Amino acid sequence: EIVSPDDETYDKFDFYWRHDVTEVLVADPAQRNVRCWRRGADRFEPALRSDLLDVAMDDVTGEIT
């Protein structure tokens, strides 16, 4: 997901949850970062790295120019 003005990225998490999505990556151009959310017991939880992509979010964010 890419955050944009008047965005509904986080509102879509319920949809992703119902469709058994394992991870959601959220890129925020205004904040110049990428965050990972991993499926927990009953909701998506913030994660420092993507297991699916095998990369740390700090590394991805560090590559944004």
C-alpha cells in the first residue's frame, strides 16, 4: 500500500485480514518510510522486518531518496 492524501490504507486492514494476508507493507512518501505489519493472533501488528521479503524495514527506508 502507498499512503496518499485522504488515504484509506489502514481501513483496508480488515479486508486483508479476512483474506488471510500474512503481511502488509505500507509506504508513506510524506514520512519517507516503509512499515511492515504482520498477521498476529487477532490483528496486524507492527514488525521490524518482512519475513516474506527477508528485509528489515530500516534498510528499505534507508534506500529512499
